[in-house]
Amino acid sequence: MKAQRGGFVMGLIIGLLLGLGLALGVALYVTKSPVPFVNKVPQRTPEQDAAEVERNKSWDPNAPLANKPSARASAPMAVPTPPAPPPKASAVAEPQKPAREPAAILSGQEPPPIAIAPRSAKPGLDPFIYFVQVGAFSKPEDAEQQRAKLAMLGYTAKVTEREQSGRSMYRVRLGPYQLRDEAESTQSKLQSGGETAALVRVER
């Protein structure tokens, strides 16, 4: 029994020593062999780095475009067109339209064609009758208020309705006056009192 135990212990010690020796040999082999995927990449030398820096200094990004033809050179040159001659003036001058009076503009009436007495009118008779307009309003209440104001001043005014530019306008007028001087006298009196008065003439 003692001999068997001594042989087992010796065998165990010898096995452990052999295992340690094998492990040490494997470790030495692994450390001396090159590491895969690391030592296979070639290392750059300082001379190669210096040459790369010099090449980058003289690099021109537009060098490939230098040999391409210019777009402007290939485009055809535009030929300037001569200016058109000014239109010749007509030998016959157009008749000038009569200027509208401020009174006609305020009243919204069309200007009379020509201040010529009709053939049926008697010689010396004024072909027009005259009104003095003291305002044109879009609301009938404002027109009636203006007429009442004139009544307090001693004037008899009338409110007439007229459609202008698609809407109704209410005009406050004094008259009619057969003579222009009489209408102008009433206009001057109203203007001296601070009222806005316009002379309106209407063909008979």
C-alpha cells in the first residue's frame, strides 16, 4: 500500500511538471510569432510622409477642368439689333378735346360738345342754364342736412339723385339761374361764407 501511494504521488508530480513545461513552451512560441492582421500592413517611412506633404502643396483641384472648352466661347455671339425708327408724325393733327370744367367734374356730368347755340335758339339768348352745387353726398341724410343748413342761411336748395360709377349720389343745388352772372354772384356769396360751391351749366 505504501509503495502504491508513493508511486501515485510521484506520477502526479511528474505530470504537473510536464504540463507546466508544455504551457511555458506554448507561451514562448505565441509571443515570438507575429500577430495576424497587424504586422501584415506595411509601415510608412518618414521619407514617404515628406513626399506626400510636398505633393499636396502643389495640388490644383481645377487642373482637370483646364482642358475643357469654355461655355462662353462655344456660345454664338449675339448680334445687336438696330433700334426701330420712331413713328412718323401724322400730317393731320387730331382735333383737341375741350377741357372739362371743375364744375362738370364735381357734378359728374359729361362735358358739353361745343358751346354753340342751337339753331332754334334766338339770337342773344344764353344756350345754357346754371346751377350752384353745394355738395354731392353718398347718403341722402347728409344731403338733407346740407339743404337744411342752406335753408337757415336763406337759400332754397334742392336734392337730386344721380347714379355715378354704379352707385347713387345725392347732389344739393341752388337754381336754376337763367343768367351766368346771377349764378356766379350766388356762388361768391356762399364761398365767402365758408361753403364749397361750384358752378354747373346745363344745356337748355
